Amino acid sequence: MPWLQRWNFIERAKLERQLWDAFDRGESIEQLVEQCQDEFTKEVWTATAASIRKIELLMRDQQKP
């Protein structure tokens, strides 16, 4: 039941955490998303990668005097 995965918040949170951990390690999150074979994981990672980059930009702007 792939449609059920969309509503499984715990599974989504685990996948989001995986991408955040990769980001913390300095890995290319865009490359991970691109290489992902699982459709559901790719969907979650695509949204998470966009959020990570948005937050990264906001934090960079706040650090400037």
C-alpha cells in the first residue's frame, strides 16, 4: 500500500532525518536525491532537500552583519 506511506509520519520523519544526517556529514544531498531509486524516498528527500537549502540560506543571511 504505497499510498499509506504518504500518511506514515514516522516513516517520513526517518527519511527526512537520513537526509539531514547526510547534510551534516557534508554529503551532496542533491546527488543522493538524484540517485535514489525508491519513489517514496525520492519524494520525501526532494521536499526535504528544498527545505534544507531554504534554511541554509536563511541562516547564512542572518549571520551577515
